[in-house]
Amino acid sequence: MLGLIGLMYLSVDPETQYTVDEVMESPEEFENEEVHIRGIVKFDSVNNASHTFVVQGNLFELSVKFTDIAVPDGFGEGKTIAIKGHLSEDSSGWLLTANEIQTGCPSKYETE
């Protein structure tokens, strides 16, 4: 049993989670790749008609589009969230097209 558990941990590829600020310092490095970002949903930015919102860090903000995914319980303005998606640039700036949004206790996303 211990061997099976050990093998399971070795086969799991840990996913790096970045802050909005870390990604937006050099967004070109993450362009057209799946990235896992955490930040705070900006107040007055959620637009359910266009399925967009803004996630913010301490220095930067990033627009997020969530067209084809369900928004989890606990999602709301001012809440810390984690988003998996693809980063791309268009005429209006950088956009993260989300394929997953996670919510939870803010301490869950803080580094030790």
C-alpha cells in the first residue's frame, strides 16, 4: 500500500500557480499556454452578459472570459479565486480565457 501511495505522488505533476502580478510582469512568457493564476475578483467588474470579469493583483489587473464554464459557489467580487485558462493578447490587451475557476478560503492559495 505504501508503495502504491509513493508511486501515486511521483506520477502527479505539481501545477505551478502564479499571481496576477507574476504573470503580468512578463505576459509574453505565458502567451497561448495554459496557466493557473490566483487573484481577487475586482469590484464592479463582473459582467454576466459578456461572461467577463477582472482579476487583480497588487500591481496589475487581467481581464477574464468565462463563457463555457460554470461559476462555482463562493465566486464574487472581492473574493480570492484561482483560474486555469489560456492567456492571449488582442487589440484591447491581455485576456485569460478560463476553463476552470476555483474558489475557497484565501489562506488555501497563499504560499507558506
